Amino acid sequence: MKRYLPNRVVTLGIAIAIFTVPTAASQAQTDLPCFLQDANGNVLDLGSLCGVGSPSLPDVFQVRIKRRDARIPVIDVKFNDNQTFEMLFDTGASGIAITRQMAAALRIQPEGIAISDTAGGRIEVPIGRVNSVEVGGVKVSNLEVTINQYLDIGLLGNGFFGNYDVTIKENVIEFRHR
């Protein structure tokens, strides 16, 4: 059986060998697994040709603030890849609290009861689980939520964005990987 490499792969390998100089400077400029650096030092990502994706995620994700309610940002939050609800972006909340209406729309089955500390005192709330929560390109899977009968709008808290540094600006919220 005769083995051969497709011409495109051989040509690509030769081009990479000729146009990349493995110096400390070129290594510091990129972390791409497959790239081309021209004589001017410009880096071209060849990941799609080499069959590898870019290794890093975007540094910053943004979500638009729709409005503010008592100065707290209101944003769109997508649940389970298909239903979007407005929620308060509450930096003081430890978890994710949804309304009864949201729980019904998402068909969440309560798995237990938790005690929740609220501004009005301690209350018992049902606990459920969602497949995913997504905001501005940030997606977290298999999250616990509480179902709070006293809320008119859900609260998106630290249970969602706890692994990100968050900056609240005038019209957007930015998420940065830690």
C-alpha cells in the first residue's frame, strides 16, 4: 500500500518551515498551535488549515444592559439554549434565583428546599436545576437555581459569574476569565 501526504499538507508544512523563525521573540508573540509569521512579524492563524482551533477563548465577553431597576442592571439571560428572560444582574446575590413563572416555562422540577437569606429575612425556597445559563457568550452548564415566589424578576448572582472578573459599565457588563 502506497502512503503519501496530500500536496496541500506538504505545501503548508514547507510554508510554515520557511516563514516561521523559532526565536524567543516569535514564541512570545503568539500561543497559536499553527501559525505563519511574515517578514514584518505579523502572525496569521492557520488553525483552520492545520485542523486545530484557536487555543484561547476571547478575553472579554460583553452583555448589553437593557435598563436599570433601582440602579441594578437588567440583562437578557438564556436558559437551556432556548428561552430568554430578563433578570437583575445582582452582584450581592450568591446564586441564581428565578420566579415561579420562569420555573414553569422551563419545566423545572423541584429537587429540594433551601433557606434563602433575603432583604426581607429568611425564607424557604424550592431548589431546581437547569441545563445551562448563557449571557453574552458566557455559558455555564448544570446549575442549581432557587425558585422564589416573591420575585417579580429573576436574580443572576455569583453562582453564574463566580469564575469571572466582572466590570459593570454604563451600557454593558464585561466578563473576564480569571
